[in-house]
Amino acid sequence: MKIANIVTKNKIDISEQFNIVESMDNIIHGLPTLIVGFDIVNNLYPDFDILDIKVEDNIYWTFKKNEKRDKYEEDLNWFVQKVYDDLVKNSSYIFVDVIQYSKLTLTKIIKKIISFDKIVTYHTSDMLYINGDNFIFGIDLKLMKYVGFDENKIINKIKKISIVFLSDNEIIIEYKKYVEDLGLPNKYIPYLYSITHDEKDITSSIHIPRES
């Protein structure tokens, strides 16, 4: 799944999640787009403001590296950050407080998680981050153990309903770098994974079958 377009005639070292094309004719419409090169943007938008990175809604521009290297790198980094920041804004994080929440609230949360069509979970030593339908639920495993729940049983139950269960492996190293570079907390890892992989990618990566 692509998350943004970059229009450039030069080679660019960036994540495969970005749709790199040489012409606006090949962009994926609806995605944020960065045009690289004064000549390209000037041909497309002759009345554009050279001092403004924004050309129109969802369309941005910058110089080529050989035109203004510092400006190019600054604008490219800004664009990448903006794309991920905007993606994260579409998600809602809920910490599952088993001490403060009532039984009714906890029951509703459980029903909500079970209702997700595709669940992507990230497991750390202390936390489970469960993503589905643009929601991220955070479960503190130490807190669950403190109130009397079996930590391993919780993990196993979440595994059974997750189409992808992520832990500290090579895939997560990649996404840890994303969140670190972008200044985001680790709780967004399963969300970023789910939106940057289409259904085929997800089911062929770390697939944990549901119970029949």
C-alpha cells in the first residue's frame, strides 16, 4: 500500500511505501504529493508561489538536490514527517485501565476488539498494542498480572484473534526505526504496519490463524 506520491526524474532513497513516479500522470490520486524540481512544478503550475511549499491542497513542491541541496533535504524530510503525522491523526489510542474502568466499560472494550475485522498486535515485554479499525488499545501486562490475570493466557488469546502478531523481530526493527525517526511512540507500530500493508501482504507475513 502506498501512502504518498513523489514526482521526480532523479533516483531517490526512500521507503517503498512512497509511490515514486516521473510524471503527475502516474500519481495515485487522493494521496499527498511532492513534486521535485522547479522546472516540473513551473510547467504544471506557472502561477505557483516559489516561496510557498504548498502548491494546492495536498500538492507540495521542492527544488532538486542539484538546484538547492539543503532546501531539498529539508523539504523532503518535512513531507515525510507530515505524511506519517497525518496518518497517525486518523487513529485513536485507548489505554485499557483495568483498575479504573468499570466491568461494563471493560466488557464493551472486549466486544469492540473482537468485532475488528483484521487485528494487528504488537507485543513488547510489558505491553500489548492491539490495532483494528483505526483504534489502538493498550494493555499493560504487568497491571493485568497485578490484578490477578494470567499474563500468558491474555497473550495467547490475543494471538488467536490477531491476523498478525508482531514482536521484536526484523519486521519490527524496520517499524521501530520509523517511529523513532518520526518521534512517535511505539504504540503506533501496529497501526503503521496495518496501513502500509495491503491484505495480501498482511496474511502472507506473520499469519496466526483464528480458531475455527
